[in-house]
Amino acid sequence: MDRKLAFVSVINDLATDQRVHKSCLSLGKCGFDVVLIGRRLHNSIAMPSRTYRCIRMRLLFERGPMFYMEYNIRLFLFLLFQPSKLLLSNDLDTLLPNYLVSKIRNVPMIYDSHEYFTETPELVNRPHIQRIWKIIEKFVLKRLTWIITVNESIEMLFENKYGIKAHVIRNIPSRWEPVSPRSRAELGLPVDRKILLMQGSGINMHRGAEELVDAMTGLPEMLLLIIGGGDVLPVLKSKVEQQGLTDRVRFLPRMPYEQMMEYTAVADLGFTLDKDTNINYRFSLPNKLFDYIQAGTPVMATPLPEIKRIVDRYQVGCFAENHQPDYLSERIRESLQNTVQMEKWRENCKFAAAELCWENEEKNLLKLYEPYC
């Protein structure tokens, strides 16, 4: 019997991408043998154990236009000669080679858009590059019947712009229950200080991290953990050194999800502070919001539409109305001092976590995969 192979492609290094991992597992439940394709960076962490095959291509270029060109050409040539039964493209930067191969080989393709790619700040400030991606997006999406995306706001953007039906599958983690939770002391963290947390693989510009670090000048009794990666990290580390905040801000590298969640669970307050500087951030629904909820950690967030909808509905935290460091310091201290409210938010996280989990969200994804099973 021929193997039913599904090739899933994404442009990152695979190790910490939980959405793509969950998509691969769901395809496995539909009877597919899954092959996940990404890239390997010079600083990539080891791949966690997976039940499907993973291929991480090592490229000559790691960033810039030549990187995107090299990856797309190599992905196209790889997929072209594979006996695939289904292609799953994640985000616009893998879409064109998947689409071309699907047409050449007459293989069905699914497109999963994790963000509104053409309006990311990295592209908004580079109009010539942005124009190229918009041409690719328009060329392909006008030829598709439906796609997957991460929230209702982006769904409406795609429908209004291209008249295409987008199915919403939110990027929600699986129900998280630690097997043997580690204490702060076991994690090397102070037991006598309030711990603040910002985490994620995209700690980039316009996400409020710079102002949060600046706010720590007014919070000498607290510790801020920044876990993950992103292009603004060198700026943050420089700020910490220049302002003498090394005892108040600690950086931890990207790490496997389960390990990261151990730190999340012992934090007092988690932050998602994206700014309304571009369409992509305005309608973002960050993974870390749901990670905080699963860990039982109250949230302080900017009141962007999709984030506000979750925080208001489940009452799991509060909002920061602006990014001024003095305001953030005062807002943080005020929130943490209200112990009754903090305890209520923590309790609400438990109820929200039971509903906002992949075990519930996956049911909708499996319905979309069903015709290909």
C-alpha cells in the first residue's frame, strides 16, 4: 500500500513552533505520515522528540532577501520530487513553492496563515520588499478556495481583500499540567521577590519589551524574566547594562516548551504589550497569552481587539493603556498589591484554561482535514 505522505513546511527552525507541531499531530490522526520541513540555524537548539520526520535544511544565508530566495528555491525543488498526497504551507514565506508544486503535481494544498504577514513591521518599513510579498499573496490567494488563519480579525481582512473564506483555528496550547512542578528555588529564582515575565520567539520591535525593561528602574523589589528570542534582544541587553538593571532583569534563551512553562507557572504576572503600530500587531493574538492562562499566571496586556476579547471574557488580568515606563511601573505595582484581585485572576485562569486548550480547538481543524483523510 502506498504511504499517505503529507509534507508540512515552515521557515523557522522547528524546535519551538507549537502550532506547526500540533498541526502535524492532527495530520497524523488523519492517517498521514508527516514530514516537517524547516531550516537549521547556527544557534538552533536540539529538536525535541517527535513522532513524525523532521528535516532542517542548513542554508548559506540566514537572513535577508537571499535567505528567502534560497529557502523558497530549495523547498520547491525538494517538494517537486516527493510522492506527496497533501501539502501544508505555513505562512506566506512558504506559500509560493507549495502552490506551484501543488499545481504541477496535482496535489491538494492547505495554507495556514499564522499572522497578517504583509503588514508586519519588518515589511511596513521596507515598501519595496513588502510589494513583492503582496504580489505573491495576491497571485496565490485569489486562486484558493479557503485558507486557515488564527483569529476573526485576520479572517475578515482576508475576506474583505480577496473574497476568500478563512477558517479560524486559534493558536492555543494543549492543556498543560506539569508532571512534577519545580519550585522557584529549583529553577534558580528568588523566592522573596515578585517575578514578572515576557516570553516568546518573536520578542521584536513594537512589542513593548523596551518600555518594560525601562519600567524596571522603578521596581527594585521585582525581577523581570525575558525568555525566548527576537531582534530586539540586543537592545534590551544593552539597556540593562547601561541602566544597571542586571539584578532586576534576567534573560533566558529559547528552550523546549515544557521547560519554558515551568518558569511561566512560577511568575506573578505575564506580559503581552504589542503596540498598535501596524495591522499585524493590531489584530495579533499571541501564543504567550494562552501560555500564561494555561500556567495560571495573570496577564497584563495592551487592549488590542483580539487580546482584549479574551482578557475581558475570562477576566484573567488587566490592561496597560500606554507604554510609558513610569506608568507601567505604577500599573504593575498597583496590580500586584491588590492580592484579592490577583487571586481572582489566578482562579479564572483555571476555568479559562479548561476551555482555551488545543483539545477543544483541534476538533475544528480535524473537520477541515477530513476531506483529505
